Amino acid sequence: MEAALAADIPTYSGGLGVLAGDTLRSMADLGVPSVGVTLLHRRGYFKQTLDAQGRQGTDEQPWPHPPKEDPRVREVRLGATVQIEGRQVALRVWRYDVTGRGDAGGVVPVYLLDTDVETNDPWDRRITDRLYGGDDRYRLAQEIVLGVGGVRVLELLELPIRRHHLNEGHAALAVAELWRRLRDVGEVRRRCAFTTHTPVPAGHDMFDRDLTAAMLPADVLASVAEVAPAFGAGGPLDMTRLALQGSDWANGVAWKHGEVSRGMFPEHAERIHAVTNGVHAATWVCPQMGAVYDAHLPGWRQDPCALRNARGRIPGQALLSAHHEAKVALWAEVGRRVGPERAAGLRPEALTLGFARRATAYKRLDLLFRDPARLAAVGAQGPAPLQILLAGKAHPKDLEGQALIRRVYELSEGEALRTAGVQVLYLPGYDMDLGAKLTSGVDVWLNTPRPPREASGTSGMKAALNGVPNLSTLDGWWIEGHQEGVTGWAIDDPGDDDRAAESLYEKLERAVLPAHASPRRWAGLMAGAIADNGAWFHTHRMVKDYVAAAWLR
């Protein structure tokens, strides 16, 4: 449903889309013969603004130029159509090429499907406009375009597709379209693999049976009933179970998430495996740290596993100096986002914590602020002020997430923490550019999901690539990446928010602040994060895992 092809192309909202873009970039770098299919969101997700009270505004996020004027995409005339509510909906198809780096690099075309065609009904012309917008009718129409339309576009392109990899349940109707054509469930399964990205029930699309019957054409509807027995027996359209039923291989995106997914879908447990996510190293390593790697670990851009040699081969002072430069670049970005007056108090020598992800309840944006007096006391222990930079959007319908932003914003504007030497800034407009600056420029990356609700989490991987240690609850990828005092620190979370917050304060006071006070110790932590996390949690490794386990089956 989303893919972050470039920072200014509004076809992504957050981690899922950024992961898709990073996957495509690694496939291009590695020369994996592949194509991508997504939607062309003319009005994007939304651009976040924050008013003086921390209330989130949602401005439109259109393309910087109309697609027909954007030199990065070109139209491909195919004549593809889908049927929605009995109407024929024409699809306009655009191609964006992801070009690989290095000698092995190839080109991965990405086809973006668009319903803004003059001959379409006015409502149909808007189907692909907004990412994650509208009601269930709008959402199901998008998923018809993506799943059914995607298969039809690939057929019209006459590409020799070996496997269709369905990235989250949004594309599950591809299974029904393939069944309609092949009439052999075994053959459909041999052609499909599926990745689920969420252990949160609300993240799995379910559509009312009557709505589904009204929107899908009769032949595709019949295929859904044949492939998914629960739907055939009168249940709702469960997109995740449809994808699982139509795939011979599926996975969660971390070891723990694979285990959780097997528990959520026990009838499919035997086919649910785990491939832990990664990030595209050459995209997310900042220029300052990249120059250090180029000097001491040549070839890391082509093979990020070379970063395992960071410990011992890169002088500690080189890491500290590069990070200081990255922090200065972050300060400049913060000034642009919140104004020079509010950013004036930031000090490069102060311990700076970073937290940036979707603002929703289970990610616990406010855990660090659960006891402001305790946080102020921790901040007073350091030789310099404690600084906290936060960012992240709440879905326009997530009122609880928006309330969390307001609460943290109020704390950031108040005097209680600032008087104690704790400066808090909530940065608006979170996007790829800001994410890159934050994950390379802060000193410690904070992640506080309520276990086991974080499927993976990739922002901490980006931080590790830049030598930034993590401070996180043991969930998602961090279960695999954590080495206490080597790659970062674990927050003990026995299932009680008060006790988890107290563990967070204790780790800051007794482990993080003392380590940060010693440049030699901190350089060792940076090297550990790079060598033991950065060298493994990247999409080059992840894509190779998929090739071996899922795509060449």
C-alpha cells in the first residue's frame, strides 16, 4: 500500500513504507530481478503541523509536481481495468526506476497504480488519492486496485513473474485474482509469499461481508469464497487470513513477531516463519559517518556486513568527531523546524535522547514523562543538561495518539523540566529527512513499546548504523540486537508502566549518563552498535534471507 521511493514523494506514511523502499533499494543494489507494485497517492498521507498547544494539524501532502511533470516517473500505457461496485475503473500506470549501486546493481521498476482517469466516475478518480484515508468503502476500493489491479498490470507487462510477495494484507486480493485465473489453489500458493507486519489486531484489515459483496465483481468474489473457507461460510473478509490461505510461505518481521503471529493465526502456524527486518545502509548512514566508514571500511556500501570490523579498525576519536558533526547538522534541522529561539538552548555536549515513531498508545510516547519529577532528578545528575528530541505523527482518527502528543508538548513548553536542566522539543512534520537527521544526530535512541506489540521497529536499526546505541524495551528486533552495555541497554518491563518507567530512569541515571561522561567508553559503545547491530540489521541481509527462504522455493 505504501513505498518510500524518495523523501518528497508522498507514497509513504511511516515505517512500513520506508521498509518497502529500503527493500527495493537493496534488491536493486544486489541485482535481484524484481519489480514493485504500489499506488500513486496524489495527495499523500498528511503533513503534520503543531499549534502552540501541541494540537496536530493535517495539511495535504501533494506531490511536489504533478506526476506528469515529474521527471522521475513516466506513464506506461497498458489499458488495465478493475471492476468496483459494477463499474469498470481504468487504471493509469506510472513507472519509477530504483537504480542499484555498485557493479552488481540493476534497475527495479516500481509501477504505481492511479485511478485519476478522465473516463472514470468522479468518485473512482479519487480512489488512489489518499494513503490510509477515508472509510472502509474507500479502503476496500484501494485494495481492489492494488491486489486485483496489480496482478493484471503485471500480466499486461508480460513479465515472467515467479513469485508474488504480498507485503501486508492490503494486497491479499491478488490471491483471489490469481485463483480466478489459475483455478488451482496449490499453484496459487506456489506463486505467493506473504509478510505480516503487525501483532496488533487493529492493524489487520477486516471488511464487512455485505460491503465486500457489493464492491467485488462476482468472479473475484467467488474466488475469495473458494480460497478463504471462513468467508465462504459467511464470515467477513479477513485480508490477513486470505493472504495466509493463498501463500505457501509467510513470515513475521522478527523472531518474536514470528512467534506472536503463529499464536494469532494457529491454523497457519506451520507456514509462518521469521525474517528480521533491516534498513538500507547506504541510505541511512549520515554523510559524516559514511566518510569515516569509507576511510576505514571500504566496500561497506556494497556489503554492509563489512561494518562488523568497526570495532578495532575505526579510531574512537574518529567516531566521536563524526557524531559531533552529525549532531551539529541535526541542530540546524531542529532550528528550521521549531525556530532558532526554541532551538537556541541545545548544547552539543549534552546527552541527547531521540524518540521518533507513530504516536499511538502502545508505543508509549509518554513513558519517559510518566514521573516528571523523577525525570528532572535524573537530568540533574548529568554534567550538562539532558536533552530530549521527539517526533511522530498520530493517525487523524487516533484521538488517543493526538492527546499523547499534546501532553508531551505541554511538558516541553513548561518550566518544571527546563528548570531542572531537561530540555524537551517535539518536532513537527516527521518524514524521511527528519528521521535521517535524528537517528544519526542524537546520542541514544529510545524505544518504549509495550511488549509484545512491536513487530520489529526499524528506527533503532538506523541509529545503530550511525553508532547510536539503543535504550529500549525488549521487543521486536531489539530482543535480537541487545547486548547490555555493548550495543545499548534494555528497559525491564514486567507489564507494568510504572515499573517500566522506573527501570528507564534507573538505566539513564546509573548506566547511560556515566558512560556518556567518558568519551572512551562512549566510543566503545558506538563501535559496538555499528559492529554488532549495524553489520547485521540491514536490508541486504534481509533480501538475501528472502531469496533463499521464500522467493526461490
